[in-house]
Amino acid sequence: MNNLPRSLFPVPAVLLLALGAACKDVAPLFDRPRAKTAHERYAESLEKAGLEKTALGRDWLAAAQSSIKAPLTVALPFRETGYFAASEARAVGYAVDLRDGQKLTAVAETSGSAVTIFLDLFRQTGDTANPLDLVASDDTSLTTAGARLVHEVRRDGVYVLRLQPELLRSGAFTLTVSTEPSLAFPVSGRDSRAVKSFFGAERDAGARQHHGVDIFAPRGTPVLAAARGVVRSISPNNLGGNVVWLSDSDRGQTLYYAHLDRHNVVAGQHVEIGDTLGFVGNTGNARTTPPHLHFGVYRRGEGPVDPYPFIYRSSARPPQITGDTSELGRLARSRGKATVLASPDSRATTLTTVPAATPLQVDAAAGAWFRVRLPDGTAGFIASRVVESTRRAVGRTDVATGTPLRDRPAANAAIIATAPGGALPVIGEFADYALVETAEGLTAWVPSGRLK
């Protein structure tokens, strides 16, 4: 269920994104300015220091934009261990599918030297005028390493989580992203495996739809408050029999419990999570069915919404990282012909296929995958088993004295040095260029030649 079923603003607007229409029932919040996020406060500090005019400062702002404009798709739960280098201004965006009623938790932990990391969550709106809404941010101060973001989802859709470190600091990090239900399970001793009838199923030969889920349990099983709130009504009705309408005080919604054998609360009573509201039965139109609880969620202006994501708890865990994490932050290369995918999943869309000895900047590891960047900037995931170190050369190539050594495999790339002449070790090849290493340890690109 965690996987149930992008144009962007110019850079300055990314740093000043308004909260937008995140929830219909909290519209009054939009009439007053929201507090600036830690990411926005840090961007302002760069401006005050004049760093936004430097190349690295501009790169940091541009990375914030590009990471959410073209995020990588991941399935939840997700865990990744990676490395940020002080010499680069980097950010990464992760696109995830979320359902109304889920609670997302993202935790970025750092190791080694303290590095401040910013987490921000955006919802893709599909609106070209306002393609992304900022819906949540970490509350980390600018002096605390690591970050934690928690957000209760109020709309189904694709969300983008952005992770970005501060400038000029190197460090390793581990990001863990998972979901859990926003409500407690409403039947004692049961979990979502006891749900046997789902939202939207036809009733009365198609005359109406099921506006909740049915949770089966023995008669007399305690029915529990899934949220703290106030009992608004216990008046019976023909369909639900003995019912409880509970106002969810924290979320501005109402929880509906039906077919109770008997009540254990009265109207107007305040309850806490886990309090017994009544007991499982089959009153109302459920007289011919086994005892069960009909559980629903209603919102003003929306009516019934699917309650299953509100109570479903996945047993899935992020896969163990199997790649060689000593390669994180290093330049590696493909061991043979390999595919670069849009997601760490063998069924994901292929971004490109690379030949053997293609240089790869290894940024992170997730499960059996490395998140890498190719020399042309393409970012994606490649199976860690087809990645090897560049410590051993794949051959040598003759380079004439004075040949420009460039920082990228392109004719217009910056020249960082000139070749001393002679045979240089080649550690990778890409797009008719060879990546060579000089005696001083400098790596640079030259036009491909015959390897020895």
C-alpha cells in the first residue's frame, strides 16, 4: 500500500514557495504568512553573506530547483546511504506516491563530521502555474546535524522529497523514508488483514457504493477510538444499526463506526486513542453477515474518503544495502555493459545503456543499487554488482605533449591542465573521450585513442 495508486519556477521563487492549497479544511491558514523553512532561512543567509553571487552559491540554488524539477522515483519504504562532497553543491529529489491518510516520516542521519541537511516535501499539483506546493519541511535548526520530517497526507498524489546539505561541508548520510497509518486500528487485537470489504465496492446490485471498510472480528470484540475526539452521536440508523460518530479533533474529520453489538460511550463524551467505543456486532443491514465493524472517514465538503490508508500498516522493510559502500563519493566505472534505470527496481524505466568502462560518480547506495551520475549529468540507478573501482587502469593511451586536459568529455569543456606527453593510464571512456590519470593524480578527459 505504500506504493498505491514538473515544470518549475525560477530559482528565487523556489526559495519563497507559498504553502498553497494543502488542505481544504484549513483555508484560514493561508490568510497569514507561514514561517520560513530552515532551507529558506539558509538561502537568506547565503544572500546576506554575498555567497549567492559566487559560482558555488549559484550552483546550490540551482541544485535546489533542478532536484525537484526532475526527481528520481523510489518506492517506500526506502533507505539510502550516500555521500556529499564539499567541492560540489548538490541536492537530490525523490518522487513518491502517497495516499490520503498515510503519515510520511523521513529521517536523514549524518555520520562523521556534522553536516546540516535540509528536508522539504512538495506535492505535484498538475497546475502549470503552480506545479509544486510546499507541504512540509524539517524543523532542524541551522546548527543541528541531520533532519526529520513528518507529514500526514491529505491528498492522493505524487510528492517530491528534497534532501540538500549545506555548502562546503563533506559528509555521509543515511536517509530513511517510510509511511504508517495516521489513525490507530479501530478493532482490538486485529490489523488490516482483517479488512475483507473495501471502499467503493458495489452494494444493492450497484445502486450504491460501500463508503468504508469492513473489519471482521468475533462478536463482542472491543471497537476502539482510532483518534482522540468527541462522540458526536450514537443514534442508530437503518443501515448502520448501532453506530458511533466520532469527531477527530486533530484532523477536522469524522470517524464512523457501524453495526455495533452495543455501545460503550455516550454522546458528548471525550475519548482518547484506544478507548472502547463499543463492541463488534452485526446490527442494521448486516444482520445476515458475520459480525464486523464498518469503519468510515468523512470530511466536510468531501464526503466519504477511503479509510484503508488511514489504518493500513505495511510490514515491508527497506532492503539491506549489498553494494560496496566504500565506493560512495568516489569515481567508479561499469564492469560491463549496463543499464541505468530511473528507479532502484529492475522493472523501472531504462534511462540509458552504457558500455564497459563508463565512469560513474557513485553518490549513494540503496539495496542492491548505486545511485550514480554519468559524465553527461544523467542521474539514475545501476546494479551495484556491475560497478567496479577505477583504481586499476583499463589500459594506456599515447597523449601528445600540450594536449588539453579537460574537466568534462566535451570539446568546449574547461581546460584544467595540459598533458606532459607520453602514455597515460586510462580509467574510463565515454562519448569518444578517455578519462586519464596523470602522474600527479589528476583525472581529466582527452579524445579517445588506441588503448595499449
